[in-house]
Amino acid sequence: MRNITVCLAVTVMLGIWLARLGPALAGDLPATDATGSWKWSIQTPDGNSIDMSAKLTQDGQKLTGVFLDGFDQKSFDIKDGKVKDGEVSFTVTRPFNDATITVNYDGKLSGDTIKGTLEVKFGDQDPTKNDWEAKRGADAASTTQPTTQP
């Protein structure tokens, strides 16, 4: 009787384990690691396209890395980077002429794509929001269209 109880308990535990592992084996779980090289493009109000990129490293919920501004090919550290439940956020601050540009990126990580919004604050001006979509390791970056949102 004791052997049957132990065998039943092991079978139930194995069933639970396989039920939890099944989606991962099938590739159905969303990517939760933002580590990698990411690329995207922005469309400027005058119609030009600028390629942007970032190399991100995730350690638990902490996200660090370096952002490369395609406007002038200068690099800036990622600040306040976080990943939680597939939500990615980080900030890039850089000098521009006599002002500071701060861009807050927020998006949902899904496989090799981060899609969300970015908020740009230039000096003392009111911030603007734009859609943002980055591709991991992509040769051709996705485009962010300028849309001014208060």
C-alpha cells in the first residue's frame, strides 16, 4: 500500500511539472530577457530617418547598456533600466547644444521585438510621445513615426 501511495505521489508531481514545463518546451512563453543588440529608426519632423541602436544587458530585473544615437554617432549609458513581467523601460539623457534631451523608453518585450512608446523632453519644452518599435539583431530597423502627444 505504501509503494502505491509513493508511486501515485511521484506521478502527480511529474504531471504537475510537465504541465508547467510544456509551454516552455513548445516555445509558447514570451521572451523575458532583453539582453542583446537592438535597432530602430525614427522619422524626424522634416522627413529624415535616423537609425538608433542600443546594446542591452539584463540581470534579473535590472537593465543596463549603451545607447548609440544615430544623429551624431555618440554613445550614452542607459539609466534606470528595468524589466518586469515582459515590460521594458530605460532612460537616455544626453546634452544637445546648450540643453539636455531626456528620452524615456517603455515597451513590451515579445520575442525579438520591443514595442511601446517613448517620451522625449528637450530642455524646458513640454515632452512629446511617439510610438517605438525595436528589433533585436535586426539589419533593418523599424520606424518610429513622429506623433506629438502631450
